[in-house]
Amino acid sequence: MKTPSILKGLGVGEGVVVGKAYIFQKSEFKVTKESSSLVDEEVYFFKSVEEKAIKQIDELIVLASKNISEEKADIFRAHREILKDEVIREEIVKVIKEEKCCLAQVKEFGGEGVGLFRTEFLYMKSSQWPSEESQYESYVEALRELGDRGKLTIRTLDIGGDKSLDYYSFPDEMNPFLGYRAIRMSLRETEAFTTQIRAILRASKEGEINVMFPMITTYEEFMEAKRIFNETKSKLESEGHSFSKEVSVGLMIEVPGAALISDLLAESADFMSIGSNDLIQYTNAVDRMSENVNSLYQPNSPGVLRLISIVAQSGKKSKCEVSVCGEMASNPISAVLLLGLGISKLSMSASSIPVIKRVLSNIDYQEAQKISKKALVLKTEAEVKSLVIEFLEKYNVLI
């Protein structure tokens, strides 16, 4: 890919930053047709984010007009007009529709399966709880796109926090990210939960599927989710539906408390997937999107690595496969440490696969184990990073 150009301009205000932004022109990625449901999910997600951004800017305009000046408020008005520009909006939607999605890229970049298939967008784009049939069709479509490149690991509904539903009233909470969301919601909305499980199980006859429950905190939660899964399985069988009897059931380790009892969870799970983004945030009590404290979002800190090590050892003891998803999996330094800690699978965006494969295929596994062991007793993330960079330089691996 060509080095991106720096676009020069006159700064008229601090603006509103949501995250990293890149402009790619004449991309070398091939353009192919995608399944309509997956594309629609991305378009819906873009529009929902756009609406929220416009609402936030409107609030800033009011504050600036009231507390600063109309001149400063005009800066935010300019931002709002850019967001509302139909030409820009149409161009973005066009890119979404024409770019190849991750499922199609799995084969191209040498991936093996999908480690985390998000299902919340099936719910967010709907005006009511999505039916069993509509979900079934979406899962089958994903399986067919994946083909024979491995298993599709479906995460059950992970809604709440920063994701809402137009047709469902969430309780008002001081901190929704620590409140009523993910599996906590599914275990109360059992009808919706059962409908999703039925759709997943029925789709399993079309390809290999894993199912995992998000944000498990306690042993009781996981066992209750498994009970509902098994009851649904029995009901489907009594109704004469055909489905695979080999669907693996696992959970996401995103809460420190779950990591600390991962030895108990591993005894009852087919696999565990460490959701690194949330695990880091909950472990370090930090919002990674906050410019005031995001320096505390430290993926390679000894504290985070020790928790991951606990989970990896628990999995090894019970012969329960452990994987990692999130930003750590696609970061070369983190990937080396994860390999050394005993993580057998990494789940990342398709475009990150070649880089991580190149790094890991050029180092010695036993040496990576030694490096990870050293990292666990260091004091700071900076020390950990320096250790790994020095290790990679020994193998002439550039990152």
C-alpha cells in the first residue's frame, strides 16, 4: 500500500475527535461483491454513529454560544454541516458497499476461521427483535462466505453500554458499561436469547460454528447460559430440526473476576476467548477513549499480562482452548507476549493477519516463552515494550 499523503489545511478549532482517521486513495485491495446483510449492517452502523456525532455537536454549539461566543459556535456549526453533507455521506456509503469485508478477506490474508462474529448489528438495524428466521439466514450467509476456512465463532448479543436498541428501554444507569448489558441482559430476556440460540444451532448444519457468551462475570452466569443453551438444543431436537451436535460452547473473559476464576470456568467450557479491549479497561479502571486518562490503557502492562497468564494456564490445565481478540491480537509486541504466555489462537482484523504471521513465524517459540516470563516480573509497560523490541531486533524482525 502506498504511503498516505499529509493533507495540509488551516486549523480553525480543536474540533471533535472520535478516533483515528485515514484517507486511502486508489486502494490496492480488490473490490468484490458482498452479502447484502453484512453490508447493510456496516451502513447502519455508520449512520447511527453519524447521528450521535451530530447530536453531540449540536450540544457543543449551544454550550459555545452560551459560554464563549457565537464566533466559536460557528466553528462547530461548520463541523456539523460537513457531517450533514449529502455528497460526503454518499461517498462514505459507497466505500462501505464496495470494499471487501473481513469475511471475504479471511482467505486472501491466510486466516483460519472467524474468532468473533458480532451479532448486535442484526438487532440494531431492526425495528423489533429480529426473528429466528432472519438471524438464521444471516448466520448461514456468513458460513457460506467463510467457506472451508475454519469455524465461525458467534458471540451472542452484546448490547448495552454504547450500543442501544430503538425498540428496547434500557434502565438509566450511572455507568452503563458496568451495568445491564451483554449476557446480563440475555439472561433476563430469555425469549430473545433462546431465539438467537435456535437460529445459531439451526445454521450449524451448514458449517462449523462455535457459540460464546460475552461478559461472563461469575461461574453461575456461565452455567445458567449453558443451561438455556442445552434446553434449547433439546427442544429443537424434539421438534425434528437438524443441526450439528458438535457446536462448541465457550465464554469471553473480559472481567478481571472471571479471569481469576478461569480455572473453574475452563472445567465447564469448550473454549475461552479473552476480550482484551474490555479486560484492559476493567483491569486498569480506564476509558481508552478519554484523552485525560487513556495513557493508563496499557495492553502490555505486567498487571494485564499476569491476568492473561492465569487464563492461559487455566486453559492448559483443563485442555480448554484459549484465544485472544481485540487490539492486543493485532499488535506485534503484544502478539509475541501472548504466544509466549501460551495463547494458541489470535483473532484480529483480516488486514492484520500478514503482519502478525510474519512476526511470529520469524521467532523461536521457546525464546518467546522466556521473554513473556521475564515480562511478568517487570515493573512498567515501557520496560516490557523495550524487552520485546530488543528480542525482535535479535531476529531482525521489524515492526
